[in-house]
Amino acid sequence: MKNNRPLFFALVVIVALAGWNPARAQDGVEDLGTFKSWQARSYKEGGNPVCTMFSQPTASEGNYDKRGEVFIFVTHRPSANRVDEVSVNIGYPFKTGVPVFMVVGGTKYEMFSEGSNAWTRSSRDDATLVRAMRAGSELSVEGVSAKGTKTVDTFSLSGFSAAHNAITVACKVR
């Protein structure tokens, strides 16, 4: 299921190298709108549409000196039969073998990590998590860095449903 890692990493690299501020559209990236705490975009990947929404934390906790930007994403890749893929880029390398947890409405969802990114384990987990996110008001991501530092990032879910509707329409999903 999660063979999208090279594509996700490519998006992260494009964001970093192009100086892409997710709040600003670039060539080939269509702005689908800002929905309170969430932004939605679409772009082509190998000629196929990809629609993604993302947000940054409203609060971050942890005893760290240096850390990159933090984003959470929900992505549709209809040509690959992948919808509602939930991922996070945490801004530091995660500790290998230590699970990452996303918490919504008091329920913990375990994720696996590679480098500074984490994903759910299956499309079923993605669907369950997205339903919880649509119904929730905030979520948190709990992780441990390669250096052993525990962090908790809190994200608002305000605007999540509207952004999710926008990417679903744009990618003609469901």
C-alpha cells in the first residue's frame, strides 16, 4: 500500500528546493483554496491528477534545538487507486523502530515512519483516520526523534471537511 514513499519524498523535496510555501501556488500546482487551518492543492504526477490538503501545527512541544517545518497531508492519487492517504512530515528523523501515534478524539492511531515521514499502515487505517478527522476538532502527532526527543504537535481540524471535499471533487473521487 505505501509504495508512494518515493512520490511523497519527491513532493517534499520539491517543496524544500523550490522554496514552495504551501500557501503559494507554483507552476503546475493549482490552488484549490484555504479552508481555515487547511490548504488544498492539485497537481499532475506523470500526467495524472494528484490532490492534496495539508496543515501545520498550532502548537509544538518538545525539548529540541533545531527542527524543520512540520506538515500533515491527506492525498488522493486516483490513477493509482489510492485515496485519503494520511502522512506527516515531522521536521526531524524519527527514531527507527519506534511507532508514531496520531491522536484524534482520544483514539490513538499507530503509524510507521521512515526518515522524517510517517504513514498509516493500510488504506483501511487511512479511511478510519480521515473519518475521525472529519468529525474531530484537533489532532496530535506524538513522535520520538532519532536523538530520543519526544515531541507532540497539535493540529486544528477546523476546515478539514471543506478542504477534504475540495480535493475529493478536484480529483473526482467517490
